[in-house]
Amino acid sequence: MASPRAADLADALASMRRQQPLTHCLTNIVAAPWTANVLLAAGAAPAMVDNAHEAAGFTQVASAVLVNLGTPYDDTSAAMRVAASAAAEHGTPWVLDPVAVGGLPWRTELAAELLDARPAVVRGNASEVLALGGGGGGRGVDSTDDPAAAMDAARALAGEHGCVVAVSGPVDHLTDGDTIVRVANGHEWLTRVTGVGCALGALMAAYAGSVDDRLTAAVAATAHLTVAADVAAETTRGPGSFAVSLLDELAILMPRTLAERVRLS
């Protein structure tokens, strides 16, 4: 598949805002409010329905689904299973964020089970992606591996499960199993604000719910967040003011500016 161009990402941003995709998030308690704010700022509509009684039904009306394993409980993991299954059954694109897999056996087994429901996108750091491929994982939620080192595992996962795999890091690497796209935007303060990576998974779901090509959707979400971060960092003094400015820039970033500032390879 051809690599998405900057103009394709601009079109994806415009499409996402026009459609305002309803994005069903089963995510962790640390990141839930921030994730909802990021989706709202970007132009999507968040919903946090994470109980097993309603998750399947809500998945059928949502544009896309996020399943994030940051703080899984018995109840929420049951909801994740039924949401992923319903998404697969009804053709709703969904994103798996396998937070801290590898070092924690229960959630690692859960992630492997959820992969059978064929997510549209798997988003994680390099250690998490390597762990899904049988590696040992990182240090909790922190990666101990470089994204480039995870690309063989990422391509294998993408090919096996028919999905896009997005590996976050100083340079984000994304692949559909054939094409590899690198996005070199972003600022170090992204790692100093709780829940940014989790929110990126939700943003990928929003784009997947409004853009047909899944690789373009994942790259566009990554570009939207990281270009907004570049702009936000220019006028802020530290992580606190940066977080507020990041929401502003997510909301006001224009498609033309995205195309001009994104650094693709």
C-alpha cells in the first residue's frame, strides 16, 4: 500500500472534524478525563462506557472503539472482551493499547486474547509491541526499547492480525505489515503529561472511525497530536502549561498547517 502523504493527513483531519466520530473508550482510570478532553479538542465525541452490560450495545452505535489495558479490573476486562467481540462482529474499527504487557502476565494473556478480535490498530511503545510478539516487555508502562528495534515484531503482528501497528517513541513508527511510515514530530514534554499515549490511542480510534484507510488514520492521528505538541511547546514553559496549550492546539490546528509541519519519512 502506498505511504500516506502530508496532503492525505490534512484531508483526514478535515474528515474527522466533519464527521465528529463517536469514540467509545474503555480506558484506564488515570487517563480517562484527559482522553475525553483530547478527543473533544481534536473534534471527536468521546464516550466512556466500560461495563459489560452496555459495552457491546454501545459498540454497535459508536464510530470506533478504544480498548486500553492501563488499569484492567475483572469487570472492565469483561467489558473489553464483549466490546472487542461486538466490534469485530459489526465491523466497527477498534484500537488495542496493550499498556504494560510483557511484565504482567494476566494483562499479557488478556491482550493476546483480544488480538483474536482483529483490531484495526495496535498502539504501544516498543517494549509493549515486542512483548506482544513474545518478548519480555519494558519497565511497567515505560519502554526500554527503541521503536526501530520493534519493527520486525510490528510487521509480523500487522501481517498476522490484519491490522496497523503503531510504535510510539521519539520518532513514531507505523506499519500495515508492508509499508513503514515514520513521524518525527513531537516534544519531550509529551512524556511528562499523564495519559498522552493513552489519548493517542483514542485519537487513532476516532480517525479510524472516519477515514477508510487504517494506516492513513493512524498516521494522521499521530501527526495531529505531535504537530500540535510542537506548536504548544513554542509558547509554554513546562509540562503544566504545555498540557493546557496542547488541548488548544489540537482544537485550532488547521489541515494546511498539519500538512506543512508534519515530518514524514
